[in-house]
Amino acid sequence: MAVAAGDRRSVREIIYDAGAGAAAGAIAATFVCPLDVIKTRFQVNGLSEVPHSAQRGNVIVTSLQSIVRNEGFRGLYRGLSPTLAALLPNWAVYFTVYGHLKTILQAHADDSGQLTVPANMFAASGAGAATAIATNPLWVVKTRLQTQGMRQGVVPYDSILSGLRRIAHEEGIRGWYSGLLPSLAGIAHVAIQFPAYENLKFYFAKKGNKDINELRSGEVAIASSLSKVIASIMTYPHEVVRSRLQEQGQLRNQEIHYAGVVDCIKKVFQREGLPGFYRGCGTNLLRTTPSAVITFTSYEMIHKFFRRAIPPTEKHSKTQPNSDSFRSREGTEGNGESNARVSNQSQNSSDNRTLIPLGSSDKLTAK
């Protein structure tokens, strides 16, 4: 479907999405980086690095103590630099493509202005695929930086650029895209998470009879955490496969070598069974749930700030597909009622009484 010029997203809207997304992602990544390091190492090696006495105890605390003891405090933030470096293009690409696809798919919106679930899933999947292809090299470096401290005989990467250069030199450009296939399979994650998040927000807005932009932080937190937990549990196995494929290129003479995605799946299942595909899942949920809450809540707040600091153009605000249908529709009805009242007052100026109809728009503004 062709999109009229007036329906295209403005540069300001792209700046709102990309800037808010990158800032929110950076805040969340910094907070949860220690848990991300543990999760990645569990995905790659299971519980081999954890003392046997701790396997039935608090594995996370024991792992944190082990990292600090062996690698120092900096070990808790292995891979943070490439994570932060990947976030700006990650969210810039994601929200730009996601917003553009949502604009194109507005023809599939329901009566309330919301995209249908299939249309929303398509937009999220398309944005996820573009993001995975664009940023995969940075995630490969991030994975290896987080796991190199636990490897003997491995020449460590000094920095992001050092990692990218060495991978290209030692493994070729293909090394930058290790684990890309399971990453692309991982678009199922965003295909589940974002439609769930959008519909939960819409539900809370409808329940509270208010604008989506007026949702409280607690409601955004609930929507983001529920959508993230559901998506994480359903799609976690692909993360284990991806991490193992990304990490193995740095090793030499490793006991297990994965020839590809299928081979990795077979060997993980043969050696560890189904639980092998959920190594680090508990840590991942402890990481992703607060991360999602921080990311989405920060995103909504920063996005609102940008819209106040850099107001959208009048032309764009009129042609922008309206996702906040409750306010817009009720506001239109309210304007019609207001005009009717003005007309009624002018015709009955001798009458001191004015009848004020109580439409649903008045309910929305009276808080």
C-alpha cells in the first residue's frame, strides 16, 4: 500500500523514537549489566563455573562473588561498552522501521485506531529483522567480551574495535554474523512482546477511559513486565543457541564445536537435554523483567519530554495516525458539543440558564 506524503512520519517523530529508545536502553543496560554477564556465561557453559555447594543455593549471588574475586569489579561490566555502542543503532533502526511499518499498516487498524494483532506482529518482526542484521557484529563482540575472562589461553579483546578487527582477520566477515540465524529466529520475541505491550497499554487506557499517553508509570511497568516475561519464556532457547555460536569462534581446541544451528541444537539436547536450552533462564528473567520496566518506562517519559521540548509540526500532528483514539474521538465530539453550546447561547441570550451536556469528553478531562 502506498503511503501519501502527508502520512509519512516526520523527522521529529523519528528523533523522538530513536532518541528516547537509545537513552532508555542505555539506562537499563547499565543497571542490569552484571546479571547480563552471568546470564551469558550460564548460556555458554551452564553451571560449570559455579561451585557444587552453591548449585542448590543462591547461584546468582555466588556467581557475582566469584566474578568479583577472580576478575575484580570491572568483571561485572564485561561487554557493557559494546552493549551501549550497539544500543544507539539498535533502537534507531528498530523504532524507525517499526514506526514506518505501523504507518503503512494503518489500513489494517480497527475501529478504535489500534493495529490488529497480525499487523502489529508484522511491524515488530520487520523491525526486529532489520535491527538484528544491522547490529549483529556488535553483539558478537559483546558476548565474547563477557565470556573471555573465564577462558584460559585466550588472547582477550582490548576493545570493541579490537574485537571487530580480530574477528574479521581471524574468521572473516562471516565471523561478524555468527549466531545471526538464531538472532533472526529471535524476532519471534519482539513479535510477541511488542503487540502484547501495545495491547496491554490500550487495555489500561480503555479501562481508565483516558489517553494512552496519560497512563501512569505503574501501568506502563505492568504492561512492559508482563509482555517481556511472556516473550522471554516462549523464545529463550534461541538465545542459548545464539550465544554458543557467537562465543565459540574465540576458542581454540574446544571440546565441542558447533557446525551450525542444527548441529548446536542436536548437541545441546544430547548432552544436556531440554533443560540445556533454558540455562540461565532464571537469571535472564530477573534481568529482563526490571530491564523491560526501566526501558519502557524511561522510554515513555523521555518520549513525552521530547514532544514537549520539540513539539511536532502542526501539519504532521493532523495527519499522524491516531493511536490515542479515546482522546481524539471524544475530543472531536466535545468540540461539536462546545460549538452547539455557543450557538445555543447566542440564540437564547435573554435566557440566563445554559444547558451543559455531560458527554464522555467531559469525563475524560475531569480528573
